[in-house]
Amino acid sequence: LPQLGEFDSSEYVEFLTAAQPSLEENDIDLRIIGIGDTTAASNFMKFTNLSPENLYIDPNGELHKELELACGPEFSVPDGVSNDVCKFFLRQLPGGVPEEEEMVRPVATAWLNYMAMCAGIGAPGTLREILRGYFGDKKAPERFRDDDVVKAGFITIGPGVGPTSIGPLKYNQWFSDEKGYQRPVELATIRLKNMVEVLTKWDEYVSNTLAISRRGATYLFDEDGNELYSYKSRGVLTYSETMPRPLTFLSPYIGESVALNPLGLADNGGGELTRGRGVLKPAGKAMKLLSILFQLENKLQAKVLGAEESDYTAARKEIEDTINQNKIVIYTYGLSPFSTETTAVLDEVAADYKNVEVGLEWFLLDKEKSVLRAELLEMTGQSSLPHVFIDGKHVGGLFTGSSDGKYPGLAGLKESGVLQGVVDGDSLE
């Protein structure tokens, strides 16, 4: 490992400790060597649940040097940069300025190389891996357990990937109901947890700042000491050559089920049913912010077009008759991407449904359709289309839930499996 107080170290060891029983069953000894002292080792073992017999410390990274492991782009602080400038730079970083004047430039050099690697300089794969942490990965299993909680100052994430609090602001991530793959920001949240652990105990984790840019490696030997596998990391967050599944190299020795998913979290690539996801999802949820404006416009449009009380009564009867006569009913716009995706979700699960196209778009509706739209608002509290009714109950739209909070919308019902149950003959509870 690189420094014990390093993103790569705690992240990699989480996988290794999870695979430990399988390693033992197959007579594979786990030896982890990290840069740090006994205090760092104690903190690291407590944080990662790593057993003491598996961890060895190399305080100054001497073994790493002998193995010629990467150390970043190997930049040096230019001669024209004064020690005062270096000190200003170091004051902004964990650990601050070293007490010994002669250590200022070496420490600044170590940080320069580490920061360069974080920016992807001399660190192939680092930027790609950072982006994967934020945007998610359909080729990787879930990473965040349903009961996991991460706290970083005034930010709290969890339990699970959905609930998020930033001070008084509370919201649910738009992908929180999706399962079976590494969701957006899921891995970044794990890395935030690891970062908080180290930064709050920096002096305990990092005893030798000169070694912060030194990278790690993985070796697998047979019983005679012959090398079966090796990989040398050259960047930050690149501790494996197969980062979506870091222990792939162990597949021939411990089996694919453990090697490809040692944490045992949900892993189906997001499943075969993929409609009702993607960029439309956060956009659809954001539309809720405009609901008040849509409500006002909704009612005003019908009145301007001359709607009378009898028109509303007739529209309500038409809606009630339609939803009572059909198990699944959707009200849509012909030009709305949300409406198009709604029909795609239903078609994907082979649902039998009635699609009532209210019009091409809200601003193209005549009096009759404007009244129908206004009455849908009156009945459901939802101002936008599509509207989805199942077993006579309003379940919301595509991504927005019902006004009473009982149903999460069509996409949410699909993710939970409830929609498929309805298609198969179950009643909506």
C-alpha cells in the first residue's frame, strides 16, 4: 500500500478483508505492507477491521523504493521558488509547514507530486477513476450499504445512497431507488468517508510526509516464491488494473463470485429493465420546483378559453370512467419526452395500458383538453403530465410520486418490482 492515510489504502483493504475467508480457504496468505508508524497502523486496523497479523508497516517506504514503485511525475520545486512561497503553499495543506527549515522544500516537493497526480499528471487512470466515482458505473456492483451513513461537517449522507442533508437542506438523491450497480456519487461517498477519517487524524496517520506521493503495488506468489501476478499503481485511486472489480486477478484462485464482488452487494448491472432512468430522471424531479407556476397556469388557461362548471363536471366523469374501466391509465402529451418515456417503461414490462393523449403540449390545448388537464390537477394535486393511474389510484407521474406520498411514481414502482407485480396480476396495495 502507499501511505496508510491514503484513499487507495482503505478502499483497497475493504475489498481484501471482505475476501479474507475465501483467501484462507484457498491457502492464500494475505500480507499488507503500508507506509506509516505504529499509531497509523492502529488507526488503520480499527477503521478497516484489518487483522494485526495481516499488516506490516514500512515507516519510510524503503521496500517501496527497492521495488521502484511510482512516485508521481517526479517534479522538483523550481530553484526560483523561495522557501517562503513553499511555506505559504504548505500552510494550505494537511500537516502544515515542517518545523525544520531544511525540510520545507522536500515536503513541498512531495506535495507537488501528489497534487500533480490528483490532477492526472503522470498518473494514468486517476481522472477517469475520479469521474467514475461521481458518475457511477454499470459494470460495477453497488458500493454503499443500505444502512451506511457518512458525515462530513454539516453534510450527512444516508442511511443508504438516497437521503442527503446539507445543513438545514434535506433531499433524496434522484437515483436512490435504483439497484444493482454502482450509482452516481456512490463511490465518491465512500471516498468522502475515507477522507474524513484521515483528515481528522492527519498527524496520526501520516508520520512521513516525504512519502505521500509513493504508490503501491500488488503481487501474488506461489508457494515456491514464483510470481503469478503483479501490478504497480502509477496514480491516485488506481490501486488495481480492474478498478470496477479490483480483485479480478484472484478469480482463478478464489472463484469469480467472491473475486468479482467481495462485498456481496447487489450486482446485476442495474438489471435488464433500464427505462425510466438517465438524464430525464433528475430533470423530471426538478420540474416539481415549478409546480406552483404550473398550477396557476393550468387553471388560468381553462378559464381564458371559456370553460364553464359543466365542462369540469363532464371532464371529471370522463376521467373517473376511464380509470375505473382500465387497470393502468396514463394521460400524456404527444411531444413530451417524459410521456414518451412513460410509455417506454410500460412497454418494457409488457403492460396492458390505456394511453389518453391530452394533446401535443400544454400550450397547444383547446378548451376541452385544457379543462381535462385542470380537472386532473384538481383530482390529484399534480399539475404536470404524465399522470399515471393503477387500479384507480393515482401513483404520480413518471418520476414524481403521488401527492399523499404513498406511491413514488411509475419509475419508482418499476425499480421496486411493484409494477411488474401489477402486470403479472397483483393488485396495487
